[in-house]
Amino acid sequence: MTGTAKNPEYDFLWCPGCGDFGVRRALEFAMRDWNIEREIPMHDNVVVAGIGCSGNLVHLYEGEQPYGFHGIHGRSLPLALGVKMAREDLNVVVVAGDGDFLSIGMEHIAPQASRNLNICAVIMDNGVYGLTKGQSSPTTVEDTVTSSTPYGKLESSLNPLDLYLTLGVTYIASGYSTKPRDLAGLIKRGMEHDGFSIVHVNSPCTTYNDTYALLKGNKAKGIDPLAWEIPDDHDSTSKSAARGVIEQGGVPLGVIYQDDSRPSLDQRLGAVRERVTGRSAEDLLNTFAV
Amino acid sequence: MASRSEIIVRFAGEGGQGVVTAAEMLARAATGVGYHALTFATFPSQILGGPTWTQARVSRTPVESPGDAIDILVAFNDVAYHEHRTEVHDGGIILLDPSVTPLSDEHLRCVTVPFDELAKQTGESRAANMVVMGGLSRLINMPVHYFKDFVSQRFAGRDKVVEANHIALDLGLAHLAEEDPISDLGEPEKPDYEQVFIKGNDALSVGALHAGIEFYFGYPISPATPILVYMERNLVGEGKFAYQASSEIEAITGIIGAGFAGKKSMTATSGPGFTLMGEGIGLAWMAEIPCVIVDVQRGGPATGLPTKTEQSDLNAALSPAHGDSSIPVIAAGSVDECFLATVHAFNWAERYQGPVILLSEHSLAERAQNIAKPDLAAIPVESRNVYKGENGYLRYESQEISPFPVPGGAGAYIANGSEHDIYGDTTHLAKYHIQMTERRFGKLKLLEGTYESDNASASVAVIPWGGSKGSAREAFQQLRSAGVDIAWYYTMFLNPLPTALLDELRSKDLVIVPELNYQGQFASVLRSQGVKAEAITQYTGLPFRPTELGERIKARLAGAGQPQAVNA
């Protein structure tokens, strides 16, 4: 499946069965619904992508395209900050993988959480560096043998959901790439949230880390699925309840945490603008008059 | 008592003793009544303590550098006295704190003033500076009311402070009433044009505002921090954003995001931060995003000399990123040019749709000077050509520069740091790498800068760059007065260099490049362009002294034609 509706020459390929296909479908659903509800064109959306397999989600597969920025490895968040704070009216979505977002780009999560930057980040976690052919990532399970951990991974595995909650991300959802409709709902709710939203998606790599079987489990063989639905009575406004969900392990599906009480950076800046007005260059120059 | 056209006063002591503000106060008061003045400051990288000194050069005519030997040294402590006494010229004066014992064979005139004790008598212990000013008003024969007026203005509405400082001025003056003044500067000739008294970093900031900056994102680092502070305070209002980044990597990628979203954006940093920005600058070149990156140079490499001046980032500025690129570089050489070069940098970024590096340096950043107030109406501001068509636009189809689509409007495309095709989509095809590489380099032809020259017919020439301009210009004038036949060239536009300038330089037998680095970086660039260039270097963390530089140029000319080691 090469090319896009727009560009027949585009030749990027995900491997057959890659979870990122489902995530792209989900993003398409979410953005279209978002646009229809608001009666806005697709070009009011910007997708800022990381580098890696997931970075190629900078396109939607079909239809009108959003603006896209395929930048440099690990820096999708500050690029998105630049776009959002330059144009607060735009819907800005980050798409990145676990290597891009949680390893080289890890330093950018905390400041955006502190600022409550009003964007939605969709993270495709396959627990491996796919595009460089199978090295270990922060979410690779400890002791796993990969091409860069020939004697087993010596580091513990990072729990990203726990990290997001600790850093103060104000919307945390967890999803699974094989359920694009459900995932679209989580993404759209993240876009609607005024603040920093992260939708962390388990998106398996069929070539280097195929976890489909583990996620689904196997009743016949008595293997419990890794993925599980968060019950309807979960109180997502409660940080301790959220921590409880995360500590149950596996891949929870649904909204884990949402805090609508904190204003986002653009809202706070709007409040500053109401009490401070800028001066012209001429006026400022005159403050230095001899 | 000899009358003279200028006087240099140096204040030396420890950080926290008011040394920094002293020179600025003297210069500000002097310009207020019509003199020309320029300050120089150098301090250690700490807030309290550590050897700090500043100086003010006050003149009846415009000055362009910190100057040569000192006329008056104000030494607040023993270390300062011993460190700086040798730089006072014969006939100069040293003002000493009573805690300092002058050398038994000191040949210079030493005058003791109990700065702190007199200040305490005013009821305002922080008025020691004003005691010094009062004493100076006697020694340089400048009426004390100049300083009093300055104090009244500066502390308007705070009557007690004004009164205490006025008393301090009188006490300092009275204490030295019997001392002979060093000179008579004579009546100032107040310029008949509007002036501002401004530091390089502030001039740069106001220049950015005139150029239409909308987005500033920066990380604190000496000596660029004042730009961040100025922007946070003044770049406010609808559609404006100025904010502190969590790192220089965040800063560069943030301004690229804003540039992509249609805004005029800038960050300012110094060497260490500039190095961190390298990959991002390459991204802006690759994705064709206008933005301005300011490097206020300090001594390097690594953490280097955070509070000293150097011009050693030229190589980095010309080649900040891996891969094939040629990033435009403009360097400011004076406080005026800190303003002007910033406007040019924005104009270039908007015109060719890419990143522009603006070089300043510590000595300019901290230099406070009276300059003619820039006539904003006469300094044109450019903005990018925005795409106004329908969807389906092929952003990169043209071999030439093409209109810039802005998110929120039609023309959606992928801005891409990977090599891309005419859609902006990632590609590995050779034909697109060739086409896009040529497209990116081809846009540089839109950037043609100006240059200045003087006595251009001479067969040897001097061409400084950046903040060495002032010292080199004064050295050049001294050489010309002494009958030396040498040409003067100067440009702010270091990449691309003006083609006509290169042609002229190539015709010279020898082109001397004074620059503050070990390697002779600009001379090396010129040699690679076929110019017979040789550097005169200095790497002390301090600017050139004009007379000393003139001597070195003269010595080199005397040896012209002889084999001479070229700085590596």
C-alpha cells in the first residue's frame, strides 16, 4: 500500500500489520469529527510528527490533509509548542513513538506538563526502535534480548502512564491500535481538553516486537489479555484512582486521568494580556532618550 | 592644565560594590549634557565578589571603542589597585579607598577618598558611587550639577534618595577640593540630532521589535540573557509570545514551529547554547522556515569564558549544522549595528525563507553608548510572501523561492526535515535531493549585503568584522593620520559576503583582518575565497586597544613581502 490519495509517488511503507495503520485511521476519524462539529476546514489542523516509523503518520491516508511538520528526532513537543503558541486557534496534534518521545525527547514532557500546553500528543508505543531495526527502547521489557541488548536489557522498563501522571499531564488516556473507533474517541476527547493531553497507544511492531497475542490473550490456553477495559465507574478526576489503574499493570483502555481545573498556557497568557499591553518600538526607543 | 578631547575612567573592585553602575552613571550623565560616551564592562561569572571592572570613555567627539590607556583609575580594593595601576598612563590619577596602601615607589598621583565613610554620612550607605562621582567631577573638571541633574532625573519622586545622593556628590567634591584636575574636557558640543543612550543587547531587542518580531523563545545564558528579559517584558499583546524555554534545544525548535505557523520568530543565546541549536538550524534550512538565531559570543569552547568577549564563533555560525547548507550570517559591529543588523536579519529570513544567524559579542552586548536615535520610518521592514491560493499547492515544486503557506489557510503541506519531494513528502529519490538542494542554495542569491570602504585605492587593506570594528576604525584613522597608505573595508554581511567586496579584496596585495580569536577565522574564510588575507589575533577576553592594534598593523606592513607565518 504505497502512495497517498494526494501524492502517487510517496513510497513510505509500514510493515503489514503495523499498529500505526490503526492509529492513523483513528486520527483521521477524530480530526474529521472535530472539523465537522466546528465547521472548520482540515487546514486548521497541524500534525507535528517525531522521527521513526510513527513519524510517518504526518499524513492522513485519505481526503483533505492537515498541515504537517516532520521535524527532527525527539523534538516534536517544542515544535508543537511553537505552532500552538504562535497560533492558538489551531488544533495541534503530536504523533511520536516511544523512542522519540520517551528517550531522546523525554526532557520535553515535563515542561509542557508544567505549562499545561494545549495540545494532544498521540504516542505509538511498540516497545522497540523499529526504523533502525530493533534496538531496545525505554518501554522494552527488562531482560529482553534485542539487537542492542544482546545479553538482555539491563534497564528496568519505563511505565509511561506513571510518568505522565507524576509530571502533571492533565489528560491521560491509554488505548490500543486495533480498536480505531475507540481510540478516535480518546484522541478527540484529548483534543477537546484545554491542556496537555497524552493518548498513549499500544501499537505493536509485527517485525521486531509482535505483542498482538499478549495484548489479546488466549482464553483457550488460559492466558489473560494484557489489554483490559477501564471500568465505567473509574473516577478519572481522582489522581489516586488514576494511580490505582496504572498500578494494576497491563494495558488499560480508556481515560485514566483528566484535570479540567488547571488553565492551559494560552489561557494564562490571555489573562496576562488583559493586564499588560505592549508598546511600539518607537515608544520603547524613546525610553532610552538622552 | 592641558585641555583634552577625551578622558577614560576605570572603576575596579569587587562585584557588588557598584562598580558596574559607576561607569554607566558617568557615561549617562556625560551624554546628558552633550558629551559622547561609551562604557566597557568585564566581570567574573558570579553575582557577589570577584574582580570586576568597568570603564567609561567620555569625549567631545564620537568614540567607537573603549580606547587605550586609563586617565583615572578608581580602585575600590587592594587587588584592583595592583591589577590595574600599570594601565594608567603617566600623568594619570589613582583614586584609592583608604584600605589600599599604594606602593612605596608609586610614581602616579594617588588620592585617597574614604568612599564608604563619606557615604554613611549621607544616611544612604549605597551612595558610595556618588561620592566617587563628586570627586571625579573635580578631577575631570565637570560641573557637579551635571551629576545632580542626572540623579534628580534617575530617582525622580524618591526625594530622600535624591537628597542623599546630592549630599554624597558634594562630599566627594569637597574632599578633593584642593586637588588639581587632570584636565579640562571643555564645554560639550551637544549633538543637534536626537540621541539614545543604550546598550547593545537593548538596541538588538528594540531592533527585533521594529522588525516585527512576534515570537521569542530563549534560555538564560550570559551574555544573551538581557535579550530574554527585555522580550519577556516588552513582547506582549495579542498574537505575541515571549517565553523562557527549558533548554536551547527547546528554544530553537520552538521558534521553528512558530516560523512555520507564520510568525517572525527569534531566539538569542551564546556559544554553548548555539552549539546545542545546530540540528535545529539545519532543520530550518531544510524545511525552509524563516527565523533569527542570535549568538552573543563569549569566550569558548565549552563553558569557556562566560563573561568575557571573543569573536570565536564565526566558524560555528557559518557551519552550525551537519550536511550541505550555507546559513546566512550577519554580524553587528557597534551598538548602532546591534539595532540595524537585527532588522536586516529578520528581513533576510523573511525574504529567503530560512534561518539567519545574527552575531553579537559580549563587549557590544554590555556596551552602553550614546547613538543617534534610529529613524524607524527610514528603516524598511520586510515580510514573507504568503501563499493565498487554493488547496493543492505544491510548496516545493518551483526551483525558485515560492509563496509560504500558513497553517489555518489553504495550501496545507508537510514541512519536512527529511529530504522531500515537491509535496513535502519524505523521499529518497536522487532527482529530488538534487532539485531541493539546488533550490535551497539558489535562494541565497536573494541576499546581497552592502559594505563600506575608505581610501580604497591602497594596495593593502584592513577589514575587521563584528565588534572589532570600532578599535580597528580608530587604529585605521591613526595610521592614515600618520601617512600610512592603507584601505579600509567593513561589512556586517559575512555570509553571503557582498560579491563586489570580494572582488575588491581579491585585488589587494595584503588584507589584514583583526579578530578576537586564536585561529584567525575570518581571515581563513577570506583566503578560501581567494583573498590574500592574514589575521591579527588576540584572545585575552578583552577587545583590541586601538593604538596597540595600529602598531601591530604597522609592524605587519613593514614586513609585507617577507614570508610571514599565517595564523593556522
